[in-house]
Amino acid sequence: MRLNKLTPTQMKRKMKHMLGIHERTFKVKHIKRQSLWLKAQ
């Protein structure tokens, strides 16, 4: 799928999806780090 062939709405959807994935992985990493820190206390 070529990026320049996408319509503006498809582009927005794709961006939202990418950001969503990034947010999810970031949250998971943060939670893991927090739990490790709590265990070390």
C-alpha cells in the first residue's frame, strides 16, 4: 500500500492506529517499570 495513494481520511485513520499502538506499548513498559520499582522497595 503506497502512502501517496491514500485519501486524507485513510491517512488520519492510519496515523491514529500507529499512535494507538505506540501508546499501548509505552503504557505497558511504564507499568512494568513501576512494578519492578515497587518490588525493589
